Amino acid sequence: MNIYEKLINKQTKMSVIGLGYVGLPIALEFGRTIPVVGFDIKPERVKMMQNKIDPSEELESSAFEGCDVTYTSMPDDLRECTFHIVAVPTPVDKHNLPDLTPLLAATRTVGKVLKKGDYVVYESTVYPGATEEDCVPILEELSGLKFVTDFKVGFSPERINPGDKEHNLTNILKIVSGCDDESLEMIAKTYELIIKPGVHRAPSIKVAEAAKIIENSQRDINIAFMNELSIIFNRMGINTYDVIEAASTKWNFLKFYPGLVGGHCIGVDPYYLTYKAQEYGFHAKVINAGRFTNDSMGFYIAKQTVKKLIHAGKNVLNAKVLVMGATFKENVSDIRNSRVADVISELKQFGVSVEVTDPFASSKDLLHEYGFGLTENTGNDYDAVIVAVSHKVYEALDEAYFKKLMTEKGILVDVKGIYRRKIKSISYWSL
């Protein structure tokens, strides 16, 4: 009996290591069909999930119903599992270099419990070669087993988009790969248990790794192009969103928009690719240029705001600005790599007093991560308001609302252009 048959007959268990945005949905979906052990290094998160609470605030308590998932922070509980899925973060450090610390730590956890015949599948986004060159040697060393002969490894990149209720885990075609033909088939059949559109069988682990990393790199470059256009059009006195609306009437125009590019995927993954490219003696000019443009946008928005304040005759050193939105994208609580922090930091460098609000973000988490928290009660004396994130609750706000918040000659900075054509009598600017 192969590992797939043992799983569906509930003669063995699957483990999911890392129960964040990616890992928890995977554990829950597989838990509807096969027994799963969900592992996370933080006991407080494990306790929340045992009480049917998603620490990431993405899933309702009903999502936990009917799932055979045991939550634990004890590595020994993984010994009864034979199919391990690793879904931990892969961030970059302060120098924008890949930080494989969480990935390698998870690999060591699996390596210590690995048995002959076990499978290990990685979902964490990495550069091509990381699974076989960085992770497999650790598995071999700690288990005393031989790769391919004694245990199998695969890579199946996550495609979960936080806050997106339409494109979720089960209805997106998934890429799978294995270290040989047998493992590819077993991994593919296992994922087909939960993925409705089916899976794409990549010819190698490196191809699957590369496919994932270019998905986000391509998007990053396209957004960088739009950000660069917005800077050019701003100097020409043209609204970028009007240009995009006109251009998108052509059937093959790619409709990307300017904005702040943060988070744990688009704002990070290209650095993994450029890092590995350097190992092969190639400097990725286009990818790096895109990253530079997007990483600079927070500072650009802040400087444009300061210019508008000066033009309105306001004293920048006494100016007060309200920033609405602090998460990395709309309608989520995730603040990881939020570029809104760049806007706030730059404004403070000019001596501007800044207050921040966000209906989703945690003030405690923001204070820990970026050194600023959320204001509990907004005032009515702001010289400028920056709507930095297009949360749905902001969409219904009108000009009268912003007028009440601002002083005379107040300025509305609408980063995502959600109030375009709705503002008539106050100073307005968007990318």
C-alpha cells in the first residue's frame, strides 16, 4: 500500500508545519478527508486554533467544523505522521537578502522525526534550488536517511491570497512537483483530494520553485512600471487612473495600478530570485529596478504630501496629518512589510505630526513592528489626510467626511484613487 492509499484509508497522518495564512487553510481542507496534525511553534496560537479561532483573522470559526486536525506545538507529535507539508514564512532581512531561518528551523523539526518512506513537501516560496540544496541535506543529516532512496521530497508553491474570498485554496489550480516520478504521482494525487481544478505536474522541483517566484516578480515589475508612469504623469498634470481607464479599452492592455507594494509575497519574492541570479553571475537589472521603484513609493508619497502642504501655505513643522490604513493591502489585518510605514517615517523626518487609523490592524502589532500605534479618536484639525489603503469601509466616505477632518485648505491624498472624480472643492492628489 502506497502513502496515498494509507492517507485516504486513515492508516497514517499528514502534518502541516506552520499554521499561518497558508498552513492553516491547508490543514483544515485536508482535515476534512484525512487525519492531520497541525504544528506551530507558538503555543498561544495553537491554543487559539484549538478554540476554533484563526490567529490570522482570515477564517470564521465555522471553517474549523468537520475537520480531523490535532493542533500542537510539541514536535514529538509529528512522529505519527508520514506526509509532512512545510508552510512557514520566507522573509528577507534588513538588507533584502533571503532569510531562510524559519524554513531551515522547520526542516530541522521534520528531520528529527523523519522515518523511512516519509514524504516532505515544501510550500514556502524560495529561490530555485533551495529545497534540494538547502533543505534536503538537513533532512538527511538529522534523520540518517538517504534522499530519494529512503524518503521523498516535493515542492508545491502556495497560491493563497490574503483577503481574497474568490480565489481560495481549493479553487485555484495548483503546481506540484516531486523528486522522482513516483513521488510526483503520490504528491499530485494527495493534493487532488482538495484542489477542485486539479494540479499541474511540473517536471522538476526547481521548475516549480521558479514558477512560483516569477508569478510575483512579474506582478512586481508591472506595478513598478505603473508607479513610474504615475511619477511622470504627475509632472505632466495627468491623472494616472484616467490614463489606465482609457488605455484599458484595448483588448490586450494589462490593467495594473500604481501603489504601495508590500506584504510577504510581491514585496519579497523578487529578492529571492535576484539573490540566486547573482550566484550564477548575473545581475538582474529589470527585476532590481522594479524593486527599487516600488520600495521608493512610500517616500515619494510623503514628499508629494509635504510639497502640497507647503504650496497651501502651511508650516510643515506644525502640520498634522492623518494616515488612514496601515496594513499591507486592503481588507486584511496583515501588517507584514507594509510600505505605509515608509510614508509615516518620511513624514516624521520632515517634522510632521502623524496619526494613524486602521479598522483591521492591531495597534500593539504596529507599535512592535514599526514603532507607531493607532490613534483611538480622530480629530478635526488635520492639515492633510492620506488614504493609504483602499479598505472597503473607506469606499463610501465622501467629501463632506474629509472636510470635517481637515483644517482650512486641507489636502486629501488618495493613494489608490478611490475618490477620483468625487472630490470637487478640496485639494486632491492621487498617484
